Amino acid sequence: MADVVGQTVPTAAPDGYIGRFLALHLHKNKLASEVRLVDKVLPQLAWLAPEFDEACSPSVFMQADASREQSIGRVFDRADGKSWDYVFNCGGETRYSQEDEVYKLRSLQLSVIAGKEAARRGVKVFVEVSVGMVYKPDSVPRKETDKTKPWMRLAKYKLMAEEELAKIEGLNLAILRIAHVYGDYSSKYIATAMAMARTYQHLEKEMKFMYTKDLMINTVHIHDVARALWRTAEWFDQGKPGWDKSWGNVPLFNIVDHGNTSQGTVEKIIGDIFNIPTSFLGQFLSTLARLNLDHVVDDVNDELLGPWADLLVSADILRPGPLSPFMEKELLKDMDLALDGSRFESVTGFQYEVPEMTKAEVEKMIESYKRMKWWP
């Protein structure tokens, strides 16, 4: 069994989502002889569900800020003086609409400092978690060889981290570019849409989507993301069988399910679950709205945040969780997130266990919120 150090696992919601599920996957399947989870935020403050108690216990957790050079040494130190076999960097700033300096410190700097230390220590595999928004957007699924043109500030610094890591001599690097992640306890993107739908259901109003049903918002289930991380490390450690050197020195893979999720997919699921009317503004009205997007976003948030708070009070939810119908302006861009994940499957033999986002999978998400008393 491998020895593993996981970077930035777990952390305060919504950060640390991928990391905690990776830790759970390692624990449940007894995949590692030793694990260390590192974050500057204590697990007790991270909205962890009970099933993570053992996987993210104090015995395997270290509180440290891996974005600071003075901390990184002890992150990698082991009592026996040996190096870790695998390092998974699930860290980085996951909130939208932050200032450049925030992403520079928490995404770019963290990755580079951890990568340099991993190279110095001779770590066998360093797996970097990146995002699919680094590609130039197109409704045709993007392959790893396609042009990059990040369309979110978060993605801009993730791409910079990829590029800087690739320059580190001796770093055994693999990079995963991941679609929108959803699943139990998720509080991002798809979860925001569900919270909005619940509020429109309460208000007995129609939920309107910007643009059209054809806008691509590809997804992948958190269960498969955790499995893909581990499969990448195993495959790399086995000598990277099937990797074509013409693709480059650093293995790069898109991680995305087979559902080709679009706004139309989400709209249908919302209609089926919440039994509310839904529609799309279309390109013309969306273009008009985009001319005054700040005002549009403020109006939507003003309309929903108060009623959502009322729903929480009515449900006796005294300690609200990370869920919210708050809409970020950055998310309302007319940009397709469409990824081609065939390379990862063909090269590593990986198979998705949740091949598409369905009504049943989203209902499981909502049930997880209810268990945590997040859902009104």
C-alpha cells in the first residue's frame, strides 16, 4: 500500500470538498498504509458529515498553511524520515469573484510551493487538481490538446499553476482538469441551482435561466472524482502505460461524465423535482440582460436571499450550512464548459460509476442536505 499526503484536505465549506471525499475513498477501501491530511482550517469547522469522522480524524490531520514556505517542510516531514509516495493537491481557492491576490496566494503559490517540496523529496506522484474552465469555450467538447483561454479568474490562476508546476525539475506531475463537481454535500454550482429552485418553489414563481438550454455545463460526480484521483496515481506509479510522449511530458486528463450535461439537463431535473415552471431567456433577452448584468444579479439575489432565510427559520434551521441561492455574476457568462474525457478512460482503463447526472442523483444530494439540516 502507498503512503499518501493529501494537500488541503479537509477545509471549511465550500473548500475541501474534493479532498474530503478522496480521504473517505482511501479510508473505506484501505488504499494507503499512512495518510496525512493538511489544511489551515480545523476539520471541526468544515461542515463534515458523520461518515467523514474516521477518514478525517485528528490522528491523520495536520493544521498548516501549505501556501507558506515556512510551513511546507513539516507538511512533508515523516517520523521515519521517508518520503511520501503520492501527493494530491486538492487545494486552491474555490470561491468565485475573488481578487487576483487571493487566487495568486491560495491557488498559484500553494501549488508551486507544494510542487517544489514534492520534487525535492522525491515524491513518486504529484497529482494536481485543476478545472475545465481553462479551455477556450466551445460547445464541441474540448480535448486536452485544444487551446486554453480561461474565462474565470479562478481558472486563470489554475492554469498558471499548471504551467509553473510543469517547469519544476524532477516533479512527477499529473494534472486533472475537472468539470463541475456535484454529489452529496456539494455546495457549488448545481447546489446553488437547487437552492434557487427551492426558493422559487416557495415563492410559487417561474425559474428563468439565462441564455438557452444548449449551453454546456458538463458535470462529474464526486464519487468518480475521488476514484479518478487515485487511479491517476496508481497508473503513474505503474509507469504510465499507454501514455503517448507526443502528448507531452506531463500527463494531462479531463475528468467528466458521459452525460454531456447542459442547462437543458438541469432545467428538466429542476422541473421534475420541484414541480415549478421553468424557461430560458434566449440569446436576445440574455444579451440585453448582460448589458446590465450587475443590476440583474442584484435583483435576483434580492428576490431570493430573504425568502431563503425565511425558509430556514420556518424549518428551525438555526445554524445554516453552506447552501445558498446566492448567484455569482461570474457564473452568468455565456460560456460553454464542454469536455472530452475519452483520453483518461482509454489510457488508464477508468470507468465512471455515475455516468450522468440524473434526477435520482440530484435527489440524493438533497437528501444529504436534509441529513445535515441544511435543507428547508
